[in-house]
Amino acid sequence: MNSLNFEHELNLQHTSSHNSNLLDPEEFRRQGHMIIDFLADYYADIEKYPVRSQVEPGYLHKRLPKSTPHDPEPIKTILQDVQDHIVPGITHWQSPNFFAYFQCSSSIAGFLGEMLCTGFNVVGFNWIASPVATELETIVMDWLGEMLNLPKSFLFSGNGGGVIQGTTCEAILCTMVAARDQMLCQIGRENAGKLVVYGSDQTHSALQKAAHIAGIHPKNFRAIKTTKSTSFALSPDSLRSTICADIEAGLVPLYLCATVGTTSTTAVDPLGSLCDVAKDYGLWVHVDAAYAGSACICPEFRQFMDGIEAANSLSLNAHKWLFTPLDCCCLWVKDPSALIKSLSTNPEFLRNKASDSKQVVDYKDWQITLSRRFRALKLWFVLRSYGVANLKNFMRSHVEMAKLFEGLVAMDKRFEIVVPRNFAMICFRVLPSTMGRGAYQNGKVVDNGQKLLKEEITTANELNQKLLESMNASGRVYMTHTVLEDMYVIRFAVGASLVEERHVIMAWKVVQEHATAILSNN
Amino acid sequence: MNSLNFEHELNLQHTSSHNSNLLDPEEFRRQGHMIIDFLADYYADIEKYPVRSQVEPGYLHKRLPKSTPHDPEPIKTILQDVQDHIVPGITHWQSPNFFAYFQCSSSIAGFLGEMLCTGFNVVGFNWIASPVATELETIVMDWLGEMLNLPKSFLFSGNGGGVIQGTTCEAILCTMVAARDQMLCQIGRENAGKLVVYGSDQTHSALQKAAHIAGIHPKNFRAIKTTKSTSFALSPDSLRSTICADIEAGLVPLYLCATVGTTSTTAVDPLGSLCDVAKDYGLWVHVDAAYAGSACICPEFRQFMDGIEAANSLSLNAHKWLFTPLDCCCLWVKDPSALIKSLSTNPEFLRNKASDSKQVVDYKDWQITLSRRFRALKLWFVLRSYGVANLKNFMRSHVEMAKLFEGLVAMDKRFEIVVPRNFAMICFRVLPSTMGRGAYQNGKVVDNGQKLLKEEITTANELNQKLLESMNASGRVYMTHTVLEDMYVIRFAVGASLVEERHVIMAWKVVQEHATAILSNN
């Protein structure tokens, strides 16, 4: 695993990195081809590596020199070090045996688009700095918006608009700041300490972090409790009563983040009824569809976004399940002027005729950062290179594989599925031999009418924790966990670009083998 | 320019993008080589393109289809569209005739590192998610910190530490939030509205934007006036008197952003004396060395950072002048725990043994976003592939070329250099024939003792604006401008990776030709 198998591809001519020409076209060509071959070989070999890196903390410090070399080193030497020292420390997100977190699924087309982005290396802060970076982004955001059947009010063609940000964290922070400033205009800045932000206890931690950065009082962040009875979706009644209590207390409701496909269980908050509540109290509603949004290009999943027409903004991560390399978070807003009012700056050194004419989009005013990469290229490459039909098929095949895994779990009485599957992720756990299925019901611990001892819950949790750690330590698969109403649960997310049925079946075998071994030792 | 000149490199075999395998190694190899050849040809031809794109707003909407294709399109077709429709809309930041803004200088090594980052496509939010992404970052940040001769207190080896962020905007926002939270712990959150942020009128707009996002009251943002008499550096006396007035008014000084190499003129704020003032009043001092920080690896420029030992944090953009593709902002802090206290989140789905052991760095707690790319790879490639000696030489050659341009300007009596040159950027302007050199002195408009009429100032400004627009419209060079004490000034920044002396000499000829034409018409 540590030897270079791309040796034969190497041009044996001595490297000319001494060349003072940093972008010499022929040297670029020679070294570029070397890296392509390196990566092609990496993908060919990817199943040979332990999925989760097995290194110990601090491993790399022992292997690398203490300081930057004084003289140039040939690319061949550096690539050998990548193979010997970098690859062992990688947790292989592109491995077909990676079922952890949510996938970060790349593709050839996405990679090519990113290469062009890096090759052109333009900084598209405003239109004039590279007109196509802005124009292609407005076009692909409308394309993708239409694929999702978004209301026209979210598209440029309907006076809304989309922007590509790095991550959902940024999308939430930007929209929250816009909402905050709109509200403070109405109620006066002296009331900033009264603003309240709402999510559920299943909402991504990005919401709380954004609220904190934006200066929302930590006491005014609401993570409304969800239960298994609603499959961990946020209940509109709970939202309403929480809002009412806050208003009663003299606070000002500001912002709701609803989720389509939560991180723990892929729960879907009921957008329509939540937006109804939010409308009654004037909240900005952001919909975080980071993971599941991409699936909504398939009609059979689009229902999960019903009600979106009443929201103010929506984001999804094309780098999760739309085969675009990290990072690519697509954010649509109905009212771009709210973002622009909060986030625009106009330093003299960026002034130009096009911006002054107000005929162009200057994306610097839609985001936190000034500099921005030409991310639209990779999304455009993905959309064109695969086409709508294939993209749907890719996602459907992942869902089918998740169903296959679900079926396998269901057939083994030692296991249970903890929440119903919505997309391509299964939450399951193994049960201690003393405990039957259905030990937990509706958020309460019951076993044939009898309360389980706290001890038994702990036993079950420790068992699953041990099972997960044992599987991950084997290097054959990588899965992660969550905790639901004190239950430790294993998450099995299908979505790697290289995954096939055989990997899912093998993963289930790994689960069974490790469970058998652990149960027999217990 | 619109025809493909890489046709001969194309594999004529029909593209198999219908292949459902999104990361098929052999298909990856085939298409990857195509893009490398495309980009190598792009660099070979780059001087043929107009530097600043000449397209009109909306040009691309007319050329692309209205929606995503249903079926896959071959990569060959997409690349032809890149050549025909994307390239004309690019402002060529990698062109040797690009002298605008500050450069975003790439390199072969930086490109290779970014390719590997995209190829591995790992999400390094915490250590376990890909240990090497974290460990390599801690190592290269210490390497670069040592190259800059930073005090050990900023390095991991001295209990500080570095992190790679996307942009300076993020670095400033993160450190400001850390400073804010520390201060609010002391003075109570109810005093949030009293916090004051300081910079100069030359500080980058990123500071004001960060303050706004972090909820600093807009009235509490201070852009302290600078003058030509101090070469637009922030005066410690002005800072002290501003702070005193704020304290007098019952406000709480929080955060100072000092700059090494301002955007308009590359002015250098005197760090030592500013930190002395800041220390007296307990401010957090952040040093923004976005552009000029990289040059400080050369001993002859390191003096500009003198006094850094008393600052709290420092950032520089390796994507500006350290040959690393966008984005790569290096941030060092003396007290990582301040960042972590403000920015950490601990959702259950990310919990793991390594993090719980507190033996590892989890970079998610050092930045705004959760997801993060493996940016350390490209910086590591750049440092190793060129070595310290060459990197210094690259920057010195840019400075020499800037000196050459400076000399050429000085020899033509129709022009003047507006502020002294510190690094590789010249601020100059052409004078109306009625106006002699030195018309502006020490911030006051004087002409042999006589005040110039406002009309004459306007004439001079219009002349320079016309000159700049005329040069940029020619497509032969791209420069940008700034305004200093009502003077419209042209900025000439040297730093493109492909730039050679001949480009600088040619750029000066372009300036002279266009000036001659405009002056003769005036």
C-alpha cells in the first residue's frame, strides 16, 4: 500500500521545479498528467485502504521535517511522500465502504470543473472581476432551482435569486444577519438583545453557531424538543407555544430554521404548517435541505419540500449528494435586496462602471467573504455531464441500496430499525439478547408494558458503541452514530459515488460478524 | 481565439459519460488528461486574450440553454463551450499583463495540491474525519510561521497555533467574535451595544463587514483618518485620542485591526506603537497582512512586521502572493482557546474518542464553517516544490519589476508617483498639462504656493479615470484605481506568476501611448 504504483507513468526526466516560471505551460502539462495518474490509481485502489484512517494522534509530526526545505524538491519526491505519509492519515470519504456522516460525493465531472476553476483562478467578487463567474452562477442556480421545481420567486427569472456559498453555516449566517437587520430597522437597534432564533433539537449545530456569531443572546436560542412520536420532526404546535411564551416575556421572534433531512435521522420538518406559524409572527424562515435537498429533483421526493413557497430562503449542499466536490452550498433567497442591504460594502478600489450601472450582480454583497472562487463551473459540469435523468437515477440507486440494507436489518431479529427511512440513510441498532424489539416506544422506555431499568438502557448503548467502534477499527467500513432520546444509534448512510450493491451487502455482513462476536462475549 | 487548439489531444473515442460509475478510474484518467491539456494550452495562449473581459452584462444568458439538459453531454462538447463561451467572459487573473487589485497568483505546485485536495475530497471538520488534514495543517502553519520569523507564541510549538481559513474576512470575523465574547464575559452581555472596533480609513472593508456581522453597533465602528503625511498609515496618537473619546462617552474599546500593506497604497501601520496603545486599553489587536505578509519571509521586508509580538492574531493570504490558488488565508492566534470558546459546537453525531481525549485539534472550532477542505495540501506543495530560497526570489523579482516601473514613471515628467513604494505596487497618475508635479503636498492642494481650483482637481481626476478606462478597454493590460484625499490614482501591482520584465516595460508603453492620445485630445 505504501509503494508507488504509478512509477511507470513518471517522466524520468529530472524535474525542473527550479524553473523560475511558476506556470510554465509544458511543465504544467507534465506534472498535471502525473497527478491525474496518481489520482486515477488512487480510485482504482481505494478499496484496499482502511476506510477510517487508523493512525494515532501526532503520527505525522514524527514523519515530516521540522521546517520548510530551503531548496526545491522534485514533484516525484513529494508524490512519494503523499503515498507514504499522507494517504495513511486519510479517512477515505470517496471509498464505496464509507457510510459515515453524510457523504461528500464527488464525480469526474465535478473534479474537472474544480480543476478549471483552479486553473483560471479568478476572483469573482464583483461582475467586472470576471463576468462569467457571476453570470454562469446566476444561470446554474436558476437551472438547479427549476430542477427542484422551486417557486419562481426564488429564481432570478422571478426576481429572487441564488448564490453559491461554501457551506450551510455561511448560508444560515448570511440570511440570519439579513433578517436581523430588517427586524432591527423596525424595532430599533436597542432591542437587539430581544431577538430569538428557533430550531429543533435536531437542527444542525450550524444554526446555534450562526446565532452566536451574529450576536443573538445565547439565552434567546430555542432548540425545541422533538420526539420519536413525530419521527423527530419539529411540531408546529410546539413552535407556536414557544413563540407565544417568548412574546409574553417581551422578546422578539426573528428566525426559524426548518430542516428537510436532519443530520441525525433525516427527519423532515413540516414546512407548510411551520411557515404558517412563522407568518403569524413575522419570522424569517430558512429551510436547511443540506443533505436531502438534492433528492428533491426526483418527483417522488419533492413532496418533502411542500410548503417551501412560504419560506424566505433555502439552501442545499451540492457537495453532499449532487456529486460536486467540496465546497458548494446552493442558497436561494426570495429577496436578494435583504442580503445586499446587510452585506454590501463599496470600497473605492472596487468601484467600476458595471457595478455603478446597477445592471449586474456583485456576489460579494450576497456573502460573508469578499473573495470567491468560480464554483459555478463544477456545478455546471455536473449538471451537463450527467443530465437530469442520470442524476435522478444516481440518487434513486442510493435509495434502493438503503432499502436493501433496511431489508437485511429487518430480517435479523437481533437488530431494530429505530426510525422510518426517508431517503438513503438507516438508523439501526443491535439489541442486547435480554431485550426484545420495540423496547422503546413513542419516546418512552417500555418492554411488554414494563419499564426497562436504566441499567439495561446503558447496556444497550454500550453494546452499540462497542459494535460501531469494532467495525470502524477493522477498516472495512466506516459508519457513525447519533443519540436519540438516550438511545445510542448507528447511522448507515448510502451515497458514495463508487458504492454498489455488493458494498452494501458486504457492510451488512461486517455488521453481523462484529455483532455476533460482541454478543457472544457479553 | 474561439477555436479549440487542443483538438489533437482529444481522445476520439466517444465519451462514456453515460457510465453510471461516477468515479470510474479509467474514465477519470482519460477526462483528467483532457483538462490538463486544455489548461496547459490556456496558459500557453493566455497573452492572446484581452486581460479584462470585454463582454457586456448578460452576454452569457444569450448563449446558454434555458435549463439543464435531460441527457448527458460529452465532455468534448462541454470543453468546446468553455472555450467558446466561458473564456471570453473571463478576466484573466493569471495573465502576465494583469496588474489590477492585488494578484491572485497561482503556481503549478499550488494547482497540483488543489487537485489532490479535490481528488481525496475529504471533509476535515475534526481530527478523526481525516487525521492528516488536521495534522498537515498544523505542521505547515508552523513551517510558514517560522519562515516569517513569527514569535513562537503564535506557533503550535509555542502554545499558539495556526489555521487555514478561506479569506481574511473570515479570519477577522472569527477573531473579532472571540474578542467580543471574552470582553462580554468581563463586562456583561447587556453592554454589547458599547463595544467599539477600530481601523483606519485605509483598512480593508472586511473589517467593517465583520463588525456588522458580529453585531457591533454601526455607530461604534471607527475608521480613523489617515493622511498623506504619514503615507496613509494609522497614527498611534490618533488611535489613542479616538479611544479616549470613546471611553469618555461610556463606550468599551474592543478590537483594532492594523494593516501591513493596505489595499489602496500598501501602507504599513506601525504595529509596535499601535500595540502599545491597544495594550493600555485592553484591545485585541489583529494584524491584516493579507497582501504584504508573504513578502515578510524576506529579511529586508520583515521589518514591516516589527511589533507583531504584542498582537493577538495575524493573517495573510497565501492566495495573494504565495503562489497558492484561491482560497488560502493563513491565520495565527496566540490564544487558540479564545477562538475555540466562541466557535465550538459539540453535536452528538460528531463525538468521537479522539476529540473526547482532547489530544487532537478539531479545526471546526477555529472557524465559522463546519465543513472544510484539505487546503493544507496546496500550501505544503508550494513550500516544498519551490523551497524557501526560490519563494524569496520570486517575490524579490516582483519587487524589482515594480522598481523598474517606478523608474520609468519617474523619467516621464507628465506623471507622478503619488506615495512611496513599499512592496511591488506603484500608485501613480498623469498630470494635466497645466499642472506641475507636487501639486498635492502633505494632503493639501498647493501649486507653487497657490491653491489649485477645485475645477483643476476634477480635471486631473477625470483625466486619470479616462486613461485607466482607455487602457483597460484595449485589453492589453488591466490596472485598477483608488482615491486618496480626493485624488484619483492608478494602481500598478506586480505579482502575476507569469510576469516578466518585458510585460512591465510593455505596460508602461501602453500607459504612455494612451496618455499621449488623451492629453493631445484634451
